[in-house]
Amino acid sequence: RRRLAPLNEDNGRFLLLAALIAAYLSAGATVFSALESPSEAAAQLRWNRTLHNFSRIFNISPPELRAFLRSYEAARAAGIRVDALRPRWDFPGAFYFVGTVVSTIGFGMTTPATVAGKVFLIVYGLFGCAGTILFFNLFLERIISLLAFIMKACYERQLRRSGLLPPNFRRGPAVSGVGSLVGWKPSVYHVMLILGFFAITLSCCASAMYTAVEGWNYIDSLYYCFVTFSTIGFGDLVSSQNAAYQHQGLYRVGNFIFILMGVCCIYSLFNVISIVIKQILNWVLKKLECRCCPKCHKSGTRLSRRNAITPGARLRRHNVAVDADGQYDSDTEGRRLSGEMISMRELTASSKVSLAILQKQLSETANGYPRNVCINTRQNGFSAGVGALAIMNNRLAETSDSR
């Protein structure tokens, strides 16, 4: 009778995150229900009272009044408003629409009404959304590289002031010879703070523009910025919808730039926050594994009883060296299988290989070198991750320990 294999780290992290998201959704639904439900009930009561008074004052039967209101709702869904609005499907309006489609904002204030338009939207959105996600990932890679370059320059300046770096030091291959810079990589927490500050500054500036031009209050403008930049796109507030503005061309250009930069910045910030969440999940999994896994307790008991370093533990810590070496002599293999203490030959070889690979990994990102060496040679091409998560893992310091 075969025993079920235990969950690996990736599956455990996925299940833990799914459970946390479910709890987060439930908590959010509870809070929003408590906040918004009384307001909704009060609004419904006021509306029913208004309908009754209007029907009584103007001697209109309630069915006729409701039929008229249904026609108004259909007209509003088609984009018709009482006040004059700019045309929805002229070239600027259509360009605004396709921008919200490919960026997945999806305000919903404009939708295709024809069958041909709906079919074309499916094909157009398929390639447009994929290309825009690629653009966001490339933007993320470059903004992280720029921040890493600036942070490293500041770090070198700090080392020069403290006397730990020679005044005539120059960047280049010689960086590996300077002990103070070998293990340096930009911190994910520092990058998160910088991106957060930039996102807040950008949102405040955009909100000031929307307050002055659209006539919204500042809180509504901030709300619109977050909903738009995060690509939620409720559509209850939409910019650049009036028929005319003062300096209309300049406002449209500024609106486009703010939305583009805001979406890119918030996308990058979300990915950095996701890395921090992943680190928290790894920490929780380690705590759960140490408390709940009988295998860990068993190995810990064996270690304390034998008072020796077993090859299994050593190989788990230094699987890089084992894979890179690839060969064992008969003495080492025999000791590994019999559970005896690790041999000095294996210890020396694994330490040298692990140290060399570790130094290479720590210096590559800080000095702009591409990471083309995989830690575990037996892993496939997707072992380092795909997309934004892989970019963050390759370029920030704290994530290398969780891999």
C-alpha cells in the first residue's frame, strides 16, 4: 500500500494563499456589506417615495412611469445622457475605449453595440491584452534596474564616506574583488517603499488635475485614480467625458500620460507587494513544517541522538554542490547511503562549489550581469519562474533565499 506523497513547497504555498484569499474575500464582503447596505436601503426607500409622489402629483400611473424609466435606463446604457457629452465613437473616443480594453481597465461607459464590433473586440483584446501585459513586465524590469542602479550608487557613496571603499574604485568586473560589494543586492522592501512613494505622488498630482478640470472633490479624484491605475475600472467616475474642456487637447494628453504611468507604477508596486506576501507565506510554511511534519521531528531526534551531521541534511542545504559535482566516490556514496557522518572530501567540495555559485548570484544583479546560470541543473527552463515574479526573484535580495 503506497503512501501519499507530502505536499511540496509550491503546492503548500498555493493552498495557503488560496485559503488566505478566501478569508480575505469573506472579510471584505462582511465589511462592505456592513458599510454600504444601510445606505442602499435608505436610497431605495427615498426612490420609492419619490416615485409615489411624482405619480400622484402628475397623475401618471405607476406602470407607465416605470416603462418610461426602463426606456431611460436603456438609453443610459447606450451612452445617452441628458447633458451634452462628447461623441463616444469618434477617433478620440474610440482610442480611449481601446486603451481601456488592452489595459484591462474596462470602465464600461462605452461598449460595442454591433455584432461585428463585439466579434472584433474578442480578437482585438486577445492580442492587445497580451501585448500590454508584456509591456508592463518590460516596464517593471527597467524600473527595477533603474532603482537598483541608483541604490547601488548611493550604497557605494556611503561606503566611500565610511572609508570601506577605495576613492578610485570603478564599476566593472573588478567589483567581485571588493568584499563590501560582493553580496550586495537591492532590498525588496526599499524598492517597495520607493514605488509606493512614487505611486502616491503620482496619484496626488493626477487627483489635483481631475479636481480642477472635472469638478470632482479631492477624495473622489483619489478614488478614481486608484480604481483606474489598479485596472479595477468600476466606471462610476470616468474622466474626459464632457463635451468640451478648457485646454481640451492639453488635458487629454495629460490624462493619457497620468493613466499610462499610473497603471505601470501600480502594476510594479503590486508585484513587489506580491513578493513580500510570498515571503510571509514561506515563513508560515516553515513554521507549520517544523511543528506539524513528523519527518522533521524524526530527523531532529536522529540528529540529536547521533550528534552528527547527516548527509541528508547537508545535501538539502547544499543541493547546488551535489548537482554541480555530479559524481561521488565509493566512500562518499557508501557513507551517504548508510547514514554515517559526511566525509571531509564531500564537505570540502560542496563548500567550494556552493561558495562560488553563491558569490556569482549575489553580484550579478548589482552589477547588471545577466543571470544565465540555474541553481539546480536538473530543473527545467521554468524553474526560475515566469513573468513579473521571475523578474523580482532575479533582481531583488530577499527573494533569493526563498527560491
